[in-house]
Amino acid sequence: MIIQGFRSYRDQTIIEPFSPKHNVIVGRNGSGKSNFFYAIQFVLSDEFSHMRPEQRQALLHEGTGPRVISAFVEIIFDNSDNRIPIDKDEVVLRRVIGSKKDQYFLDKKMVTKTDVMNLLESAGFSRSNPYYIVKQGKINQMATAPDSHRLKLLREVAGTKVYDERKEESKGILVETEGKREKINDLLKYIEERLDTLESEKEELKEYQKWDRMRRSLDYTIHDHELRDTRRKLEELQEKRDNSGANTTKLRDGQQEANDKVKSINKDLKELKGRMQAMLEEKDGLSSENQDLTKRKAKLELNMKDIQDEMEGNQNTRNKAEIELQKVNDKINKTQEQLESIIPLYEEQRDREETTQQQLGISEQRRKELYAKQGRGNQFQSTNDRDNWIKKELKSLNKAIKDKEEQV
């Protein structure tokens, strides 16, 4: 087993070798025995699933030093008997937990939790009833359990539960497949009925095409007769048109002469209208220009008056600003003199503070060395003395941290 960051195991801890028969874990209270068994449950059982954020945080190591953000427990199985259905002599299973995510790795490859649990159950590990982790009172509970419960445990030990679950899944798939088969049969029946309908429609279509060909032949015959009649009438109209062509030519010549005269008169009229329009536009332009010049003259006169008033006001403002500037310069000179007199005192006080801090650090280090020499047994006469000493140490450390932060 390899544990790191899990509960009381901050640094990476490798626990080996294990005996193939029996192993005994001994140690003082608080040495990590319970956490060792929790680490085994963490990887192999279903007890540490669906955890809230605070429960996840409780599994991470909490102590002095930097905060632990993730932890992992890795178990290396001896698979020489091929109990785990993987063709390897050693199988490495690791579970990594953080403040938000939880991951499983099998031989350094990420896998899902379902895959891991199915693999363990096929090897005889039960997640719902972990018989390989015997807690206090478990033996008595197993001895007094009914035969059905013991039979269930034996089936889980033998690794047959996973096959029962797969059997139930297969039954569900068979039921679903049967339903799909019935739907397919219904669909085939509908298709056969549709084919019969289409066959009858096919015969009707053949009959329709036969009569449609006959109809189109009749339409063509009728159209041919109508076309011949139309061509004959068109030839007659062409003869009449040729006879009336001479009269039409005379009338067209007279119309052309009249049109030429009308065009000449319209051209002269258009030129006269253009001249008249130009003169009117010139008149409007001169009137508008005269009005604009009058407005600009009045505006310039008003602007000149405003500029004169503004120049007088700016001169007064400038005089006031020069007086105010002189006052500010005098105040700056006085303040600069006061600052120059205070700087030496400030530097002296700062040097004294640094010296005092150095002496305080040396004294604190000396006090710690004296306490270390004195020894734990002689230092504390009672629990209250120990607690008071711890509170003073915490206060001193907090003060030192605060001083360092202020210096930074």
C-alpha cells in the first residue's frame, strides 16, 4: 500500500511487505491504525462515495505547513493466481481524491468507478458487503444472520453477483429487443398492405396511360385542323394588308411633317422657359445673399462687443490667480522646511525599531533554546501549564508572522 495526503498520512507512506497469511497492525493511540483501515475501505468499498464537500475535505490531511489539496491511496495486488481477470502478475489500483473531483487509475490508466467495481466484484470483492474488512461486531452479526443472508454473502465472495447483475441487464435487453421485433413485424405487415394497394394502383395507372395516349392523339388532330384554318385566314389578311399599303404610306408622310413642326415649336418654347427660370433663380440668389450679409454684419458687431467684455474679465481673473499662486508657493516652502526637519527624526526612530526587532528575535530564539534545554518533563507541571505554554507559543508565532508581513 502507498498512502499520501490521506487523513493523518501527510507524506508518502509505503507499507510493505504483507504476509500472504495473516498481518497484525499494532501501535499507540493516534499512530494511524484506524486511518490505515480507512484507506483500504477508501479504495475497495463503496463507503466513501456520494460525499459532500465537507466530507471530502475531512479525508485530506490537515496540519501545519502548506495545505493539502489532493490525496491518493494505491494498493498493489499480487495477481499470480489470476484471481483478478487481468493477465498480469501485479495489478495496481489507485484512487485520487481532491476537494471537487474523484478519480480511479488501473495500472496508471484512468478508468471509471463502475469499471473498477465490476472488476473487483468479479475477483470476489463486494462493495455493498465488504466481508474482507471485518469491523467490531461484524462476526457476531454474521453468526446470527439468517441462512439467506449468509448465502448472499457467499455468492458475493464467489464473485457471482456481477454475473447476476449482467443477467438482469441481459433480460432487460431481451425484453427491449422483443418489443422492437414486434414493432418491426407491424411495420412489415404495413409495408405488405401498402404493396398490395400500390399493385392495384399500378393497374389503374396502366389503364389511365392507355386512354391518355388516345386523348393526346385526338388533341393533336384537332390542333392540326385549327392550325390549317388559321393559316388560310392569315393569308387572306396579308392580301388585304398589301392592298391598303399605298394609302397608309401617304397618311404616314403627312403625319411625319406635322410631327416635325410640333417638335420645332416645342424646342423654341423650352428655350424661352429656361431663360426665364434662370433669371428668376438669379433674382432669388441675390435677395438671399443680401439677407445673409445683413445677418453676418449684425452678428460680427455683437461678437466684437462680447470679446471686449471677455478681455476685461480675463484680466481681472489673471490678477487674482497670480495672487493665489503666490500664496500656494509660500505654503509649499513652509511645508518643505517642516518635512526636512522631520525626516532625521523619522529615520532615527526607524533605526531604533529595526534594532529592537532584531533584539526581540534574538531573545525569542534564546528563550526557545532554554526551553528546549529544560526538557518537556520539567517544563510542564500540569495540563494547564502545557496549554498556557502552547497559547504563548501561538501568540509569539502569530506576532512573528505579522511582523514579517509588515516588513514585506
